[in-house]
Amino acid sequence: MNTKISILGCGWLGKALAQTLISANYNIKGSTTKMENLASLKQLGISPFIVNIEADLFDTNFLNTDVLVIAITSKHITGFKNLIDYIGKSAIKKVIFISSTSVYANNNKIITEETETNGGPLAQIEQLFINTTKFKTTILRFGGLFGYNRQPGNFFKSGKSITNPEGYINYIHRDDCISIIKNCIEQDTFGHVLNACTDSHPTRREFYTNEFKKVGRNTPIFNEVSKNEFKIINSDKLKTKMDYEFIYPDLMN
């Protein structure tokens, strides 16, 4: 397999994605914003590049690729406008943009891809990719990311109360994120907006009580007077389009 994939942002998700794709015999380029990270990426078999869209620091050789996966947390709109211009001048025709379900407001309803976004910076960046005609982008709106060293039972400092205890959880395990991205590439699923959250949506009270036990902490403190604003992310479109079954469908198991 000679497919070349560039991953913009080899952090907690991007680096693990790169390792999975390398194991599947893809040729992987990966970016970091720090010189000191180049050697460690190279040791993993990743061709390393320095890219910082906020500083307009860019190596166009990074875009000599078949598929670009954008996995950075930046919300620098000007930086993304410049990035899209660079991509448009390259040979790239396929992009995966890792977004977040945070583009949806808490409206105490079930959320689908047809639900209006909140118009914030991330939603504006999504629209930049949706509007371009020079390449096809699939936008993956992931829920809260967890797995491995990122354990929800450690997300709150001691003494910190958890709001919205009767609201609902929208999370996704990193293994599912990677599997979905890989399926998107292999099934040529481009030009779509897809929600990606685990099937189950326990209450925040149920979920964090369980997660605190897993890491040996006492029962969490809940803010019982908070408004319990929530949203429930529906991922049926993704499951249908990719014929996808979640690796970890039950957040309470």
C-alpha cells in the first residue's frame, strides 16, 4: 500500500493514529510545532515536519500527500484560512478535519448533523472547509475524548464540583476515533459532516461516580443547583454511512 497520509498535529490522538496507520503500511508524515519533538516522531516511523498555522510556519512538502488529517486544537481562523489556501495549491483532494461536538449548544435535545451550530470559532472554521471547492473534506465531530492515560475519573481536581449531574455524557474512546478515521480513508468517505459519539449516554452523575471508582477516588461532588443543561449526540449517520459498530459502545462498561 503506497497511500501517503499527512497528519497535522501529532499529539495525543494524532500520534496514536499515525502508529496505527504505519502498522497498516501507510506512509505517514506528521507535524509538530516543537523542534524537540522531531526526533521522537522519526523514531516511530513518522516523517516529521514543523508546522504552525498560527505563525504561518509551513513546509509545503508536508502537503505532498494523498490524504490530509487535521488533528490540531487551534481555533486561529486566519491560520486556517492560510492553511486552506496552501491545500488548494497542492495536489491534495481529500481532507479529514477533526472537529468537536462543542459546535452544538446545550439545547436539552437530541443532536444530529442537521442541528444548527453555535457559530463560534470552531464552527466558523468548519464552514471554511465546507465552502471550498478545491478539495473534499469530511468533518468528524468527536465527543469528549478518553482512553489510556486520559481517564475521566481524573478530569476534575479534588474538591471541584461537577455541574449538570442529570445531564448526559457524549464521549468517544480514542480507539474508536482512530478506527473511524481509518475507515473514512479506506472507504473513501469524503465530503460529509459526521457526528461521532459512543452509543450510550449515561447521566453525568452515573458516569463520573463510576469513573471515580475506577481510579480509586471518593464519590465526586455534584453541583445540585446547576441547571442540568445538556445535549445528546446522535451518530446514526456515521454508523449507517460507514456501516460502523463502536468498539466501546457502552460507557458504563
